Amino acid sequence: MTVERTVVGIDVGSSKVCTLVGEVRGEGNLRIIGVGVTPSRGLRKGVVVNVADATAAIAASVEEAERASGYEIERAYVSLSGTHISSINSRGVVAVSRRGEGIAVEDVDRALDAAGAIAVPYNRELVHVIPRYYIVDEQEGVRDPLGMHGFRVEVEAHVVTGSTTAIQNLVKCVTGAGIEVDELVLSSLAAGDAVLEENERELGVVLVDIGSGTTDIAIFIEGTIWHTVTLGIGGEYIANDIAIGLRLPTRAAEEVLVRYGHARPAQVSEEERFPAEPFGESNVQTLPRWKLAEIIEARAEEMLKMIVQEIKRSGYDGLLPAGVVLCGGVAQLPGIQDLAREAMGLPVRVGQPRGLVGLVDRVNSSPYAVAAGLVSWGLMADARRPLPKGGPQWWKRFTGWLRALLPG
Ligand SMILES: Nc1ncnc2c1ncn2[C@@H]1O[C@H](COP(=O)(O)OP(=O)(O)OP(=O)(O)O)[C@@H](O)[C@H]1O
Ligand SMILES: [Mg+2]
């Protein structure tokens, strides 16, 4: 079957760079044809701190995905994260230009421009202006105003801004690796696209992506985004505590976390032990796993409490019956779901990218939510732009399939 469109996502994380090449074919499925996962360098807490290193890491990930797919990558949707990101909800109002014909794409665009016209300080820039819902004259809660009749159209939008320096450095690294940026996408929004069910977004849910250096949080209610925030905490904090607590080099502590970690010491048998080489010991020692789990639980619990505080600060904590969906590397920690349920007082599940076919055995897990989401975001981006009459054939099939996954 002929390939009708190819979209590339690059998740530039603090611990890994993941490039995914996705294809839409005649049957309308999103097929992953190339995967490149390489260790990240030159990033701290989601932000570039060394341009040369980060550029090399991105280039290595892109090359691996090119080799796997045989597709030459020229452009990509790229993840954006970091504590420099901030977001607010804002309104834009405009008069409908040609009342006889109903609300047109141009009217909606002008309303979005108005919503995005917030006072952005000189060292920050707009990242997203995402329409949440529209108000046409007095009618609230309109999801798609196109073609409706009215005198004025108002948009309620989620406006995301970030530090110009951080954004320019990231773009510099991606372009330095020979890739043009289609769009920068906030990590939590991409992850939400990949892992959330439509009914969760409708009811009220918080997506929490706990990576290595950052935790990206996004609250969805009534099918739209209400709040986003990034905290500078993640798996490296836990690894640090393990390094200190068990006197291990940092790299060994990280390995121990991934291989033997558990967030619930009470669920670990007293006999279980694991090999490690602490400082000052010439031989490999075997250490009790429950001791490791105690260190992990204390830090993970503290991080989860910080996340709860952030959710409370948003003011939407009472509106989340679908609870928490965890993703990112730390969501793979055994016992984390149980601990999160207790520490957060909400239902918790671990999210994985949904609806992918092709080379998916590796990317069908929580650390790849952002990369998978970037690819579906890229495909949806076309839907947000005006299409030629009726849209291309593949698009109709694809959106039919996508509607099953995402809010329309
Ligand atoms: N099985 C596991 N148990 C515990 N922790 C794990 C496990 N697998 C991965 N991690 C931790 O998850 C982190 C990596 O997660 P992820 O790949 O989501 O990060 P990233 O996207 O590179 O970084 P960030 O999003 O913070 O910029 C590391 O700190 C790693 O130690
Ligand atoms: Mg990440």
C-alpha cells in the first residue's frame, strides 16, 4: 500500500533522545517504521546546557532512526520541557467578519491571536495558543464554531510560554543535527495525546510524566487542556539518594534503580539481595533489596507529594475523577502505582502509547509516551490547519481511526 504521509517526532529528554518515524498508509493506521534511542548528553532538567553535546546526541538518535527506516529525516516535531515553561488560560474576542456566511477559519485565527496577545516579557516567547472552547455570542462551550452564525466569537485558550534562550538553544541543536523543526510541542501535551483515553480527558485526568530530570504535568477536563506545569524533579533524584545511601557511584546507582528498584519495601521479601560494588569495597557485595526499596520509597513519596501540591495549586484537584495517568521512565518502577495511589489519594494507572503498529515492541512503554505523542500531534496538526476541500483521502481514514483515540 502506498505511503501517504510520514511524520517524525524527536523527544529530547534529559536521559535519552528518542526519534520515531511514523507513517500513515492506505489503511489509515499509524505505523512506526523507524526508532532511534540514544543516551542524551548536554541536557539538564530538560534544558540544553551544552549545545555541542546535545547536537551530537540528537544527530546520533536521528541517524539510528534513519538506518532503521531507510527514510531520510529532514524535519521533525520536537519535545519541549523545563521549569522555564509557564502557562495561563486567556480569552480572545473578535467580531465575525462575514456574518452571512457564518464563522470562518480567519475569524477563529484572529480570536486565537487575540488570546495569545498577552504581555510576554522580552526574554520569553509564545509556544502554544491552544483553543479550549469557544463562545459564540452568548452560547458557551462551543467546540467547533466554524460555520456557526453569530456576531462575535470568543475563544478560551491555553497559552504556553517559555524562555527564549532555552527555546533558541534547543532549536539550534536540532537544526545543527540537520533537522528542521516542524513545531515545538510541550512534552506533557504530546504524552497526553499518546496515552490518555478520550473518556479520561472528558471526566478529568492528570497526566504525570516522571522522567529523569523533569516531571511534566498536564490536567485535562471536559476534553480540553486546563493546566500544564513542569517540575525539576525525576529519577535522577532517586538515583542520587541511592548513591549516597548505599555508597555507590552515580552510574551504578542508576543501574541498580532500574534493575532492582521497588517503591514498596513492604512488598519485597527479606531474603532478596542484589549485587553492587560500594565505594571502599574491593569485592562485589550483595545488598538487601528491601533496603534499596526503603531509600526509593522515601524519595518517590516526597516527589509524589510535590506533584499533588502542584495539582492543588491549580485549583482543579476536585475535578479529577479519572485520577492520575503516570508515564515516563519512573512509571516503570515496580510498586509506584500503589505508592502513588496512597500518596496522591487518587486513582492511578500507568500509561503506555496506544494505537501504534509496526516497530512497537520497544516504544510501547511509558518512557516513549512523548515521542509517540509527537508523531500523532504532527498528524493532527494538519487537522488544525485549513485543508483543501474535503481533505486528502488518507486524512479522512486517519482521522476516523484517530477519533477513536483522541477527543475530536
Ligand atoms: N524500571 C525502572 N525503575 C525505576 N526507574 C526507572 C526505570 N526505568 C527507567 N527509570 C528511570 O527513569 C528515568 C528516565 O526516564 P525517561 O526516559 O522518561 O526520561 P527522559 O525523558 O530522558 O528525561 P526528562 O523527561 O526528565 O527530560 C531515569 O531516571 C531512570 O532511572
Ligand atoms: Mg521525558
